[in-house]
Amino acid sequence: MFTPKIPPPDTAPTPGMSLVPPLTGITHTPACNCHHSSSVAPAPAPAPAAPVSRPAIQLTPGSLLVAAAGGTAMVLIIGTVLVSMLLATAITAASVAVCAVVLRSLLNNQKGN
């Protein structure tokens, strides 16, 4: 069942033989009936347009102040979110520790009685 099935030597393809038979007897039908002549040269391709040069970004004092204020606001918001997540983790860990101490004391009191 798991052994490879090797074809007998007489049906195996040789290295120079193609597995796909050649197509013979196929004729090409034209897409249109408008009698094109091959002596007419195709029209030259249009020259590409010159790239439009864009002016460099100029920062005015007002836009620089807005960018600095926006960056500061983003840092403060992201910092607040990260600190609040850290604080939530610390509060959860502390409450789990308190619960563990209370359960331990309750179990120790039951063993003593």
C-alpha cells in the first residue's frame, strides 16, 4: 500500500520525450475581416509626459507648533493607556494575592479544629 508504483520501463518517458503531444492541424482564424497589410508600420508610441515636480514641504511656525502639540498629545495619550494597563495588572495581582492569603488562613483554621 505504501510502496511506490513505478511504471514499467517500456511506458516510462525518456529524457528527450515530451509528455504533451504536439498540436497539429490547427489553423488560426482572423479576429476581423478588415484585410490588414503587414507593410504598414504601427504608429509610434507617444512620448511619456515629464514628471510634475512638487514643491518641498515648507513648515511655517504655526504648522510646526501644531505638529509638536499633536506629537505631545499622542505621547501623553499612549503613555496614559499603557500606565493604566500596568496599574490594572498590578491591582489584579494584589487582589489575587490577598485572596490566596485569606484562603490559606481559612484552610489552616479548618485543619486545626
